[in-house]
Amino acid sequence: MAPGKKILVVEDDYMSALLLKENLGLWGFQICGHASFADEAVSLAESARPDIVLIDAKLRGELRGPWAAKEILARFDIPVIIMSGYPESEIRKHPGLERAAFMDKSMEMEKLKDMIDSITGGNPATPGS
């Protein structure tokens, strides 16, 4: 089996991160990193160059998920899915997130898989592998 597309998980809740990583692995994706803080997410996106970033909107620390998503989109042009329990309209108030996808943080795994498939072309394998 070809190595899966690389996904960076940015989630500060341990159980949510564990559930995400477990399901992504079962679906054939490669977890290239896990961050709990926004600035850590940007650094990992720069070094790991994931194919997609899943990021929680409300992270610990001074900087939040929308800031990290905006930085990752602007600096590295990596697709981002922002996960939040807040309404999408609240998250969209932050400038620079027009290209980010949004998912309610109810953690409906099939919905998440469908969203990732639509961004990655429906195949967890890296092109050319």
C-alpha cells in the first residue's frame, strides 16, 4: 500500500486528538504531526509540509486556531479544515479564512472523511507513490 497523504492534527484535547488520529490512520492517511498550540501548528506545517491540516478553532494559549489557519493558508498554501463547536459565522469573522473549510466539531467521522476526500481527491495515497 502506498503511503497515505500527510495530515497534521492540531487539537489540544487529548481524547479528540486520539480519536482523530486513530480514524485517519484507519482510513489510510499518515499523521505527520500533532500540535496543541497555534504557533506550534505553524512551525509543524512549515517543517512537515502536510497535504492537509485539521485544526481546532479554540486552542490553548494566547493564539487561536483561526490565526494558525490563516498563517498556514497564507504562508504555505496548505488546505485547512477548521473544526469548531462555535457557529461557522463566528469563525468566518476572522479575515484570511475564505479558503478554509469548516466542520462542526461534533466529530461525525464519516462527514470528516468525506470532507478530506473531497480536498484530497478521494484517495489517501500520495500521487506518484
